[in-house]
Amino acid sequence: MSGVRTVGIETRNPKVVMQKKPTCEELKQRVKELEEEALRYSKAEERLKGVLADLATKKEELDSFVYRVSHDLKSPIVTIDGFVGALREDFGDVLPEEGKKYLRYISDAARKMELLINDLLDLSRIERVNRKKREFPFARLVRDVLKALQPQVKARGIVVNIEENLPVVYGDRRQLSRVVDNLLTNAIKYIGKENPCPRIDVGVEEQDDQKVFFVRDNGIGIDEKDFDKIFQ
């Protein structure tokens, strides 16, 4: 038809997606499944806590074992080294070269063993960095350390005096025990073979409103070049 424009209109029906709402029973079932899953996670977490606690206990036991063994081994090594030194001082002039060589072997072996023991003690100390501190009588700690050093003390006829007024202290008992052990061992070592009245005093004194503990002996003293070795 002339002058008349025909326009085509295309219509499309949009698709309507209908989502079915869950029923009450389905919701209950889903909640039940979530609760069961949460319970499984909770039980797994409790089992994990138990495993971690057991590992921590075994680690503590291993740490204590390493420390005890290392500390117990150190005392006889110090005794061996002390008697080797005594043999050299008292019988060095009469010992044949073969005997002196054997003493060197013994001394070298003792030093190697001492280095190994110190490594074990260092490992034990690292494991105890976060150990809880507590209060304990300082005098009892000193006596416990002295028990392991009795062979050297008796062999040299040393009189050890522990002050009665030593206070209760707060800290890591084992680490402080190692410090006291080092101090007493060095006091015994350097007190001198010719000392007629060897004596070691352990006590406390006030300095600038602080309590300062000391280990003193009447021996020959320690060479200044050996100061850094005392607390190793």
C-alpha cells in the first residue's frame, strides 16, 4: 500500500525461573547436618589438643632427662680432670714419658667429653627458655649442687660455708643451678693444691638496695684471660 510503512514488532516472553522454597523439614535436616559437622570439628579439635598436650609432656620429660644426664656426667669429668692435674703436680718429676703421654690422652678425652656435655646442656637450656619461673630457697639449691661436687671437695679437704640467712629467690631453678655449679667448680679448681686451709664461702650481701649473692674462695684466683669461660 503506497505511503504506508509496515513496522514488525517482535515480542519475547522472558523466562521466569521459579525457585522452590525449602520446606520446614528440609531446613531442619540441613540444621541437623550442620550441627553434626560442627560436632565432628569439635571432637577433632579436642583430639588435637590432647595430642599437643601429650607431645608437650614428652618434650618436657626429654628435656629433663637430657639436663639430668648432662649434669650428672659433668661432675665425674671434672673429677677426672682434677686428679690428672694432681698427678702432674705431685708426680710429674718421676713419671716416665709414656706415663705423661697417657695423662695427656686422659685429659684430652675428658675435655672432649666436657665439650659434648656442655653442648647437651646448651640444648637443654634452649629448650627451657620459656620455662615457668618459681620461688625456691637459694640455700637448698647450693646444697644440691654441692652434693655432685663432694668428691672434689673431700679430695682437696675444702671447707664450704653456706650462710644461714640466704633468702628465697624467684627464677629458673635449673639455669641458676648451672651458674652456681660453674662458680663452685671454678672455685674448687683454682683454690690451689698448696692451700693449707682451703675454704669456700657462699652468701649474700646488700649493694645499692639489692641483694647480691657471692661465691668466694681463698685460693690463688682465676687468670683474667679465663674470666669469659666461667659462665660458658
